[in-house]
Amino acid sequence: MKPVNTQPKRSDEPIWWALFSAGGVCFAVFLPGLMLLLGVLWPLGFLELSPLNYASLQQLAAFGYGIPALALVGACICLPLFHAAHRIHHGMHDLKLNTGLAGKLLCYGLAALLSATALALLWCVLKQPLV
Amino acid sequence: MEKTLSIVRYNPELDSQPHSQSYQVPVDNSTSVLDALLYIQEQLDPTLAFRWSCRMAICGSCSVMVNGIPKLGCKTFLRDYGDEVLLEPLAHFATEKDLVPDINVFLQHLQQVKPYLINPEQSEQPHKQSPQQLAKYRKFANCINCGLCYSACPQFGLNPEFLGPAALTLAQRYNLDSRDQGKAERMPELNGKNGVWGCTFVGFCSDVCPKHLDPAAAVNQGKVASATDFVISMFKP
Amino acid sequence: MTEQKVNSSSTPKPYHSELSAFWWLKHRYYLLYMLREATVLPLLFFLGCLMYGLYSLSQSEQHWLGFVAFMQQGWVIALNLLAFVASLFHAKTFFELFPRVMPLAPAALMIAGQWLATLGVATVLFLMLGAG
């Protein structure tokens, strides 16, 4: 049997676990309603989603909806991205795909990159001149 | 009534692979898997090896896989199964012989978390504990070290260095005990990648625990403790 | 001390078996676990849709109409319906695990409270977007 390491290195998992948990709450609390409305009922024409046209969405963005919009993107895109990254990272280990550090960097790096992209897109929307 | 027990056999001196062997066993309403194994050993085949001791679900020795699920042989009754039952040695452990697993890894993991009261105060007085203080750790306190949770845990199966459900539950049990001051000694083991962070909350460990300790809850409460420890360590010089 | 040579064929050796990569197919409990982990796959598709919408909003009305048409395609609706079902399965497992990890109140109360929050958010979204 291998000798026991009595002082193992502290894992950085608390960071990813905290992001995973926060994202998991968002996935469970915010996203079901959003998925049903935006993903299913609205495209099928069951709902008259009046604010969801280009002009009124732009107006919403222009009139002081910056902070709520930021919170919305954080809760509905960024945190769920890290939630997904964590599950995929551990899922690869479950499937015996030993991707090691590269897999970890890819999962969380992609989540960070896509989160930054989402925030940048939001910034572009908010900075846009009204048509 | 008779039932067929298909038992996975392995003789380390002769076999390179385990193979299964069938036995016909008389069964009534009160026949446990352990009773059937003892019948086979006494009446049919004295070479069959298995562990057992108390016959009342407290020693944790007679753990076997029954139809693929880890069970205590003495607490599992053949009346609840069909005409053919498959018995295998505990999953995720090496097999010494027949139904006898090599649980040394588990015993080593137990040692690593120091599952005993650590208190440098050598007081002559007994330690007082209120019912509230007892309630904090009591639900995690009745582990019999049967190892069923290790056989239920795919993370231990994938990585035998993962400390595993029972050891982490015992660590949490002592960390929650008001008489104990050993948390600082246990945390480094829990904080590592093979500590609480090796768990992905599959949760099957809690399902198979014969003492209903909910080890999955204990391990994940350990994650909260380890995350708190992580934050505190950032503010320490 | 000199090392003794042992005849390996007569030395009892424990049998080690390796876990297959398909261990999760062996038992219903493991399958449900894998299904829980896989809920993030349709989630990622929906997040992609949200980001596409955000991108089209930052461009022009033409782009926005293109996004609306994209969302109305059958296969996109089907995948988003799958994402919705997956989110409910994830919510069920997540809400049930939470009181075990942080036992702050009776478990049944905590689970009911969390479902109420999900329902509340959906209602607010519906009122904001559907009844405007």
C-alpha cells in the first residue's frame, strides 16, 4: 500500500464548488420559468410577449435597467455557465476520461470566457444609441 | 422451499479469475443470506470463505453484494428475493478469497481522519454534554464500519485514494462533538482533493447504510466546513 | 536483511477488478445520478440561445428578427422544452439535497419554500412579459 500523505495539498475546489452551487440555485429557481416562457411558449405564439420586440427592449435597456440587466445576465447566464462547467469537469472523471489539468482549464476557462462575452454583449446593448 | 444461490468464488492460490458456483439452499421466511451461507459451509461446501460474527447487524462483518447491491448478510432475508440470488464480494475492494474483501484501504482511510476524541485538556472531571450538543453529531455517530457505503460509492471505485463516505462521516461526527478539539488536525485531510472534494453527491451511500446515518449529508456538510476553512485561510498570514 | 525470493504462483494474491467506464449503466440509482449531471447539456443549449438573443439585440432589428425566427424553429423549441424538463429534474434533486447539506429548517419546509421561489419567479416573468 502507498504511504499516506498526512498533509495533502489544499484543493481549490471550494471556489468552483461555490460557483457551482450558486449557479445550481439559479438553474433551479430562475431558469425553469425563463425556459418555459422564452424557449417554448413565446416561440409557439401562446403568449403575446409585448415587451419582446426590438424597440421596447432597447428602451428598457436605455431607461435605468442597467443594474437589473446586469444581475439578470449574471444569474441567468454567467453562474449557470460555471454550474455546467463544474458538472462537465466531474462528469469527465466519472466517464474515466482523464483529461487532467487541461480538461479543468478548458471547462472553467470556457465558462469564464463565455461569461465575459455575455457581459460584453450586454454592455454593447446598453451603450447602443436608440433607433 | 429451495432457492439457488449463485456465489462468486475466488481461490487466490489457484484462480486467476473469479468464477461463480451455484448452491441449492432450503429457505423459509426467516432465512437470512448469512444463514444460507452458514448452511452451505456446514452442509455443502466447507471451502466457502466469508466473514461473519454477531448475526445482529452490529459487527459489520458479513457485508456482501446481493444482486449487485451492498448488504449486510445477517440483515438481508431471502424471502425478499426471487428464486435465484447472486452473491458477490464487496465491490470496489480487492477480493482475498470468495466473499472475503480486502478492506485495508478502508481501515487506512479511517485512521487518516483520526476518528476519536482529541482533547489536550487532561481533565479529571467527566465531560458534560447537553442533549442539544449530543443531537448535533448523534445522527452521524452509529457507524459500524461495515464498508457498504464504499461499495456503493463510484467515486471510491474510480479513485481508491478518496477517503470515502464512512471516514468522512466519522470526521464530521468528531468535528461536531462539543468534547472534541481535533478539528484543526482533521481539516487538512478533508481539504485535499481526496477528502470531501472527492465526493460528487451520488448519494447511494446513504441508501445502503444499514444504520441510516446519511453519510452523503455528512460529507457534504464537510464541504461547507472545508469551504469555510478555505475562506478563513485566505485571511490568515 | 536479504530479500526472500517467493514463488509468485504459490503466493496468495487478492483479486483486483477495475471499474468500467460504464459503471453508471449498472444500477437505476447511478443512471439517475448521471441523468442529473447531464441536465447541464440542454442547459448549455438554452444559455447559447440567450447569448444569441443578446448578440442580436446589440446589432440591429434585422438581427433581432433573425433571432426570433431561429427560436421558432421546431428543433430549437424541442431542445428548449427538453431544457425546461431538465431544469425541473435538476430543481427537484437540488432542492432535496439542500436541506441535507445545510439543515437550517425542517427539510419538507425548505423543499416547499424553494419550489415556491421557482413558481414565484415564473409568475413574475409571466406577468412582466406576458401581460404587458
